[in-house]
Amino acid sequence: MTLLQAIIIAIIQGATEQFPISSLGHAAIVPAILRWPVDLHGEMFLPLLVMLHLGTCVALLVFFWRDWVALFTGATGRYGVTYQMDSIRILALLIVATIPAVLIGGLFEHAIRSLFGTARYAAIFLALNGVMLLVVDRMRDRLLHESDRPLASLGFGEALVIGLFQCLAFFPGLSRSGACIAGGLLRGLSHENSARFAFLMAQPVILAATVLEALKLRHAPPLPGQMRVAVIAAIVAAIVALVCTGILMRYFRDHEDWALRPFGWYCIGAGCAAFLYLS
């Protein structure tokens, strides 16, 4: 992969990992459309994949560092008993919500991506991702009277359901953030709180995936040129992800009534167009 190709992939990763439009789906579809001779599952792509995930994770940590500091500081009891109990509960909810991804991902992720990892399947799932976003937004408007619950009011069973939604992202084309936000919306959270919970929950999952991928590099050490390209791409991905996270959180705050619909229509249009082009 050339440096230009790596930078393009990094920009796509940084934007689509945050927006509910599937980074994995775009990473499969875009090279296929552009006819790049890139094997996304090959050993040569692994260093880039590791560094892109690391860049995205760093961007999320930088953006949400105040949230983590508030949670861990609050859990010590510094701000009173009520804040302490809420902080401990939110941390526990995040742990519970990550359990499905750890278990299901460890058992089935490789099989799922082997079966459905082609660009055409990614295009189909991208369109389905759009349908999911539109349906959830409409269901939430019709079925839920409460749409701004605080995160600490979630039950552990509800956190587990949101974690199960996250597992949909093992199918290339279904968005991790989109699925988690959808799960949160159906439990009465606002778009902003759903996104916040989704991004906080994503950080340990992305970090764990990065570590597992990095361990594979022991069997195929990258060449110096590969690492240089991967590091540049990681920096680009981190910057794009940081900017896009800020844009998305503000967008959700200002467009509560119909926030997912533009992303839903985009996914349906892009997925159908990509499938027809690749057929």
C-alpha cells in the first residue's frame, strides 16, 4: 500500500469509526471500488490496521478524558455519596456492556468476517445499517415517552442489551457506534447520551482489539517502510477521529429529533450503489 492509499484509508477510518456508518464496511468497499490491489486480511496490512485502531483509540481517550477523570474521581467519593454511587454504577455498566463483545468476538468474529468479509457483503450490510438507523429513530419517537435518561439510570440488563447491539459490528458494514447508539435510544437515552455511552464503551474494546492484533506482529514483524506509513496513517486517523467526534457530539446535541436519519439515508444509498457497482 502506498502512502497516499494509507492516508485515504486513515481518513476513512477516522471519520467512519465515529460516525454511525461503519468503518469496516467502508474499508472493504472503497479499495474494491478504486481497484486497489490490497488484501485487508493479509499480513502486509496488519501493521496499518493496528496503528489505525491505536490512533482512533487515542483520539477517543483525548476527547473523553474529562469523562474518565470525572468517573474515577467520583468513584472515590470526592464529590459526595450520590455522585460516588452514580460513578461506580456507570463504570459497572460499561464493564457489563463490553462482556458480549469480548465473548462473542472471541468465539465468532473470525468466522463472521471470513464468511462476510467481501466488499459486496459489506455493501449489503451497509444498506442494512441504514435501515436500522431509520427504523430505530422512528421506533423511538413512537414508543418512548422518556428520551433523556441519565446514564446512571440504566439497568445492568439494559447495558447488556446495548453490548449485544455492539456485536452487530462484527458484520462488515454494520456500524459499531450506530448499533450502540441504536441500543441506547431504544432504552430511552438521548442521542448525545447514547453516543457518549457508545464511545466510552468502545475504548476498551478497540484497545483490546489493538493489543490482540499487535501480538500477531510477532510472527510477521513489519518492515521499516511499513511502520513509517502506518505511523503517519495513525496520526492522520487520530486527528480526523478527534475532529469528527467533536462534530458528532455537537450535532447530536443540536438535532435530537432526527439525528440518525441523514446517516441512515446515506448508508442505504451508498450501500446500494456500491453493491450495484461491484456486481
